[in-house]
Amino acid sequence: MSQTISKLSERATQVFKQQIDAPTAAFFSSCVHCGMCADACLFYTETGDPKYTPIHKLEPMRKVWQQEYTLSGKLAKLLGLAKPVTDEMLTEWEELVYDSCTMCGRCSMVCPVGNDLTYMIRKMREGMAASGHAPPDLAGATRRAVEIGSPMGVKLPALQAQIRHVEEDTGLTVPVDVEGAEYLCMLSSMEIMNFPEYIGAIARIFKHAGVSWTLSSEAFEATNSGIQIGVSEIAAELVQRIVDAATKLKVKTVISPECGHAYTALRWEGPNLVGKRFDFEVKHILEVLDELRVAGKIKTKGKITERLTYHDPCQISRRGGVVDQPRNLIKEFSSNFVEMPDSGVMNWCCGAGGGVSSNERADEIRIKVFQRKKDQIDAISPEALVSACSNCRIHIEDGLEEYHMELPVLSLTETLAEYLDDAAEAQT
Ligand code: SF4
Ligand code: SF4
């Protein structure tokens, strides 16, 4: 029995040792234990439980770093004074690393010594997944992403059916597999199944702006379960599918949809994952729309006069830097835009990113920490909320319902499409 335990401990140690790169080691050695990261994390602020302090979520990996890479730790291990990382410990930490972290990046913004805790959580998840400690729901979503091409199991015929509905509704053609188009638009399964209006919106906007675009029948899924669960090989395979489709269709730009982590996965992690620079650009849909606005290719008519606010998706604003573009676009259709407190790069997460929404086990804490978003909303009493991530939208709607609040939650792209000035289209 004790031999089995020591084998498991050794396996866990080796798995985490492989994840400790130079930045991770530097971050651990720089930590001054100030605890400031705690107040940045909604899982701590809404529960008051110190176990949700971001740096504490990394404790198993910190232990391995200490015992394997520091003199005092090595000595303690040699003398039998160091407690090893056990599978039991990892089982306990699974909830902290997956259920109660959305990889929102807020903790990384406040650390006085510049530790990128989110990067470390990403590394931690690699170790957890490799040692068999990933949540079963996330494992299932990842398996579907690899085998079927979508974490929700959405296949091409389902997309084709939605395209047919959109074409009937809008009278527009949704281009698929058009070689030489300027833009290749990616979608998330959630958009295809829950918000197909997004497809109609981009069809309207791109026709209005007079630009060419296409979907790919071979790679239409933008989300990346490999990143969420923490398996880089899978993340790379999913990115490579998009690279292959973009290369085959010879597009200039791949557009990441209204999804937060898909943007991080493709734009910021993508080239590193596949080990090669892309031959095309990657932009978020909001970046493209704002560029078209600046070029005078988007003309709107009429304004929403009700108080309207914007929820910044973490991966798009804080981690992605797309902060001004949504506000520029909102002003095209709103005359009464109000910011929530802490908006922009310091916005609070909706509580469902980083795979939390795919992990049913996390439902209770997800709803509990929504209190933070509720407080932000209550502070300004808006009459509508707009966002640019379908996962945020679904979860905010869910949270509002749980907290008995009534507030329309809109897609930025879809709302912009509704306010296009069709008369101006002919002149573009
Ligand atoms: S990334 Fe966000 S959710 Fe995760 S520990 Fe940091 S602040 Fe908390
Ligand atoms: S804020 Fe930075 S230095 Fe302070 S405890 Fe957290 S990781 Fe350590």
C-alpha cells in the first residue's frame, strides 16, 4: 500500500515538474505572500474562503517547485521532512483549479511583483489533466471536440440546417468554402445552437460593408477544449484544423467569434501551440467591425435610448486588449451608454469562463459568485446589457434568472446589424 502511494506521489511530482518552466519558477520565487490576489478573485470575494486565494490554488505545483528546484526544499526532501504531493492532494485541488477558476486573469493584474497567476493556472491544469485529475464533464467535452469537431457535439449537418434557416429569414446567402474570401469566420457551438442570429448578423453586416467572407465546412468550431482542460497537444490539434482550413481557402484573416476563450486560444496561444507563425491574421469580430466602422463601411440609423451597459468578456478585454472597439461600436447604436464600475480591463468575470460552464459540478459556486456581477449591474441599474461572448450571455441570463432580475442581454454584433442603415448600403 505505502509503495503504491509513493509511486502515485512520484508520478504526480514528475507530471508537475514537467510543467515548471522558467516563468513559473520565477513567479513562485517572486511571491511575497501579500495575499493581494485574493481580493481580485470573485471566488474569494464572494465566499470569503481563503482556499480560493489564487496563489493557494497552485499549492501542489508550488510544493513540487520548492522540493525539486530550491536548495531548502531539496534538503528537506532528502531528510524526509518534506510532504510529497499525493494523488489525494490533487483530488482535493481539482475543485480549486477547475470549478473555481475561470482563468479570467484578474489576479494577474494586481500582483505587486507581476506574477501571471493565470499563466500558472494554465500550467497547473496541464499537470492536473496529465495526472488524471480533470473534471469528467470537461473530459467529455474535450473528447467530443477531438472526435466530432465540437465540444457540444455539433456536426456539419446541424450547421447546414441553421444556415438554411438564416438564409430563409434574411434572404441572404451564407457563403461556405469560398476560396479567396477575405475573411474566414469561425463560430462557437453555442452560437450555432443557441444564437444562430449571429450568423444572420454577420451576413447582413458583411453585405452592407461590401466585404467577402466565408465559413468553412471542414473547420467551423472556434472553441478550444484543449486549453480549458489543459492538454496542449489537443489544443494544438484543434488550432491546426483552423490553420488548415484558412490555408486551403487562402483567406487573409480568420475572425474569432463572440466567444472569449476562442480568441485567446487562436490569437495568443495558437502560433505557439502549432510551433509556427500563421500565414493569416487573427482578429476578433469586434476588431473587424470597428475597422470597418473607421473605414466608413458601417453606417447605422437610429439609436437605443434606454440605459445600455457593456459586459467586458475577460478574454476579449483583459487578456485580449479589445476594450475600445466595443465602446466605439456601441456608440453607433446607443445614445445612453453607461459603464459599470470596474469596467474595461478590470471587469469582473461572469463566473462561467475557463470551462466552468461546461462543468456541471461547478454550477452551485458559479451561481454564488454571480453575486459580484449582480452588484456591478445593480450599481448602475441599466435597462439592457450588451456583450460579445455567447458563453457570458448564457451565463448572465442564467444568473439574472437565479437572482430574480430582469434585464435583456444582447449580442453586440447582432444589435449592430439591427441598426444598419440599409439605404447607406447601396453607396458603399
Ligand atoms: S484567474 Fe480569475 S478566477 Fe482564476 S484565480 Fe485568478 S482571479 Fe480567480
Ligand atoms: S499577489 Fe502576487 S505576491 Fe501577493 S500572494 Fe498573490 S501571487 Fe504572491
